[in-house]
Amino acid sequence: MKKLLILTTGLFLIAGNAFASGSHTGGHGHDEMKKVMEGHDNSDGHHADAMAVGEPGKKQNATKKITIIMTETDDGDMVFTPKIIDVKKGQTIRFVIRNKGEIDHEFVLDNRDGVMKHKALMEKFPEMEHDDPNSLRLEPGKKGEIIWKFTNGGTFEFACLIPGHYAAGMKGDITVTESH
Ligand SMILES: [Cu+2]
């Protein structure tokens, strides 16, 4: 009886150690992810949702609807259609995004620097779920909307940052022109 008790305690300790090291690794990854995301959101010193590319818009202010199709092609590429978009500074766009492919895709709107940071993060944490107003992940056959106000002129990007998709062609350009 005494022997059994010692054995049980020993097993418990082993299990306890395994659990502790497992949760440490997970916690570290999460902290790192959070740090990068926070740094990104606050980089311009404005409201957390305001970015170089603009800010979330209100549906009633949208002056243009742009439908974007995400899909794979027969020759193995992954594409957005259209892939070049022109808008005017100050304009609010209602993006209607449709995944007509056979796998998940996402639409992320940002400047080039933000896209590259987000891409690196996705390669590190492929299963990360983002809850950002400038991005949307869709399962095959689904559609969604992003209402966005372009507050700054310049050249921006939209991209799918699921690992491998950007390299397969899932990127597009947005030019925001200053209106006179
Ligand atoms: Cu994709």
C-alpha cells in the first residue's frame, strides 16, 4: 500500500512538470503575439483603430461598394479580383469580400510595413485568430464586409496572409489619391 502511494505521487509530479513546461511555452508565444499586435496598433500614436491606411468607417458614409473575389486558379495561384483599386482620400468604401475558393482565405488591409509584420506573425502562429477591423477571414463560400475610411493619401496593400498564400499571388494594391 505504501509503495503504491509513492508511485502515484511520482507520476503526479511528472505530469505536473510536463503541464508546467507546456503552458510556459504557450504563454510565451501569446505574450509575444500580443506585444507585436499592440506595437503595431499604437505605432502612429492615434486611436488604437486608426492606422496609416485609414480607420473603420460607418456604413451610412460609404460612397462606393467594391466587390472582391478571393479564389485559387487552376494553375495553383491564389488571387484577388480585382487586384488594383483606386480610391480618393477621405472616401469611405464598403468592401464586399467573397471567398469563391475551396480553402480559407483572408483579406487584410494595411500599409506595406504592416502587411509584412502581419505576414511574419502568421508564419509563426498559423492558427492565430485576429479580431482586427482591417481584416476578415472567410471559409469557402462565405462572404463578409469591411467598411473602411481612407484618411491618408498614399499606396497601400491588401493581402491574404495565411502562410503560403501571399507568395502564391494573394496581394493587391490600393492607391489613395488626394482629391482637389
Ligand atoms: Cu488566401
